[in-house]
Amino acid sequence: MAPMGRNYAIDLSRSSTVSAMRHIPGAWHRAATGAGLVSADGSIHPTIFAEMSALAARTGAINLGQGFPDEDGPVEVLEAARDAISDGLNQYPPGRGIPDLLSAVSEHQQRFYGLGLDPATEVLITAGATEALAAALLALVDGPDDEVVVFEPYYDSYAAVVALSGARLVTVPLRWPDFQPDLDDLRRAVGDRTRVILVNDPHNPTGAVFTADVRAEVVRLAERHDAVIVTDEVYEHLVFDEPHVPIATLPGAFERTLSISSGGKTFSTTGWKIGWITGPADLISAVLAVKQFLTYVNGSAFQPAIATGLRLDDGFFRGIADSLRAKRDLLGAGLRAAGFAVSTPAGSYFTVADARDLGASDAATFCRELPERAGVVAISLTAFATPEHRAEYATLVRFAACKRVEVLEEAASRLASLR
Ligand SMILES: Cc1ncc(COP(=O)(O)O)c(C=O)c1O
């Protein structure tokens, strides 16, 4: 294959199926560069999550790196998927999603947030939040004159998809220890080229829940610059202090907001990849125009199961937040006892800790050594930042609390050896 433009080499030796190095032209290198996966020599390295999970498997360390639960979710939800397979729901579902799940998402938005949505036109089922994000960004931005504003550090798919779209990523820093954006920074970041303000709240990797002032300023700026707000609310039910407030519920926000969530975190079914995006019908149609050519549809048997989950009683939703709050506290206490400074998260699976007092000057190196030193895997916050801003996060480490209590206790006792 003839190389075109700037060439990147894929290190195919990491793949199980191919063992040579080749030059491959195409848009993929924008995605890889956007996600920070291109090494100085042009080769592509795996994501930090793949690297650290492999390290955990190799060393037997406890994996507090990747954010997935190690316990099954509610039995009703699991049973509903088994029943759906037995009942023959194994072919393509309708393009927007099965009607029962569209209704269940609409009922959920009404029940928790007072948002009245037309299930036929204002809800779209996607292959996880990840596809919803990709389809929304690819639908709404178009080339180098467009800008997407994100809060940094950020979930890694954002930068990859923005790079694929060809738009410019503009970041607003979230700083230790509370990780709330400075409103002046936010105002400077948003301008007439801003097509999308992408807000992840509750926030991965920091665990921050944005204040009412931040949410209001996002809406004000989007109105002033005629931008669309895209929210990533996959941790909406994993908040520890106040109930979650979707930006779409703010005055004037709904008409310019696409809200994204998924069943993965709420029902501990991250492998099922059932997500949804809600908003005004014209924006949803624009997203559908792209989404139908990404996956078309997915998860026919999992869709009714997630509908069952969304209709579980309030006790279930309170229970998952209570359980994760207790785990957050357990993890936080263990990290403090080990000598970390800890930023107490208000939501999400994650806790960020500062390893400076433990001698760290580069969290990536610290994390690579942590399995040997303490038998635990975690992820450096620099993995969620653009190369220019990594220095700000140089000693910060993200730990996942979404593990069984005994696993967290064992991790805490291992980390105590760092002292
Ligand atoms: C902030 C955020 N958005 C989206 C996702 C992915 O969601 P899904 O598995 O539904 O695609 C994750 C998963 O870790 C996440 O942390």
C-alpha cells in the first residue's frame, strides 16, 4: 500500500493476527494522534487502559485502573436479557431502538428530571454512550473551522472523535483539588467557532460534579455563541451528595442540548453497550443520520433488559449510589493511610489522588511501578490530558472504586506498604 501524506507506523506486533509493520494511509491516524497514542517514532501504542489491564493480568495486581464493576447488576435486568434471547429477540431491532426502551428512557427522564420527551422523535438508542458521543460529534462538527470545547482531563474518546471530525479541540482545565472549572477560563474557551460544548458531569476521571454556576454558564455561553451542548451523563445515578441535575433541565437549555447516558454504569452491564441520546427532534434526527451508518442498531436482546432496569424502583437507584459512596470512602481512607493526598469525588466510579508525598514526580512512571511496589494498578491522570497540559497533572493518579468491598480492602492493605 502506498504511503500518503504523513506516515505513521502501526506496531502490529502487538496484534495477535499480524506481525509486520506497515504504513497505512487514512483518517485513523487523526484518531490515534487525537487520543495521544502516537509515539515519538510514529508507532502506535495501545491505550493506557489496555496497557495497565495487561500489566494487572501479568503481575496479579489488583486492577483499580479500568472502570468496570466486578459484580453483576440487578438480577431482574440479567433475567430480562436471558428471556429476550429465549423469546427470539435476536434480529435487528428498529433503527431508533425498540419502542419499549424508547418509552422507558422517556419515562426515566420524566421521573428523575421532569423532562417530557416524545419517545418516537426525541430519544435514540445507541451502542453505548460511546457511539452516541461519536455520532453526535460527527453530526454536528465539520472540519477545521469548527471547535469543540471539553473539560480537561477528559474521557479519551472525546479527543479521538473530535480529531476524526477534523475539528479543533479546545480545553478548559479542571484543577486539583476540586476540579471545578474557572468560569473565566470557560468564557475564554467558548467563541463563535464553538459548535459543541461537551460536558461530562459527573466527571471521569476526576469524580467532580459541576456546580450550578458552571452549568448555568455553559448554557449562557452556548446561547450567546449559538453552540450545541452535548452532555455525557453516564454516571448520573452514581452521585454522593446532591441529586444529579441534567443541563437539559436548565431554562432555555433543552432546545440546544443533546443528553447522553447509558445502562453500563447504572446496571453494571458495561459489556452490553446500550446507550441513549435525548434532545429536540431535529438534533436527534441529525445524530440518527450518522448513527445509522456507524452500527445501524445493536443489542436487540439487551434493549428490553435495560428498559426493565430503567423502571426499577427508587430503592435500587438509591442503593447503587449508597453502595458506591461507601466504597469511595473505603478507597479514600486507604489512599490517605498510604500517604496519598485525596480529592474526595462527588460522583462517578473514580477517586483522584496525589502521589507527590510518596515521591512521585511523574504519575505515569509511578503507575507503571505500582504493581511491583504495592500490587495495585491505577491510571495516571496525564493519560486524560493533551500533551501540552500533562505537566499540570504530573503527580495525579486515578483509582476506580467500583470493585467488591473485599477487593478494595485488600488494595488498601497493599497500598499501606507504600508508606
Ligand atoms: C465519561 C464516560 N463516558 C462514556 C463512557 C462509555 O460509555 P459506554 O460504555 O456506554 O459506551 C465511559 C466509560 O467508561 C465514561 O467514563
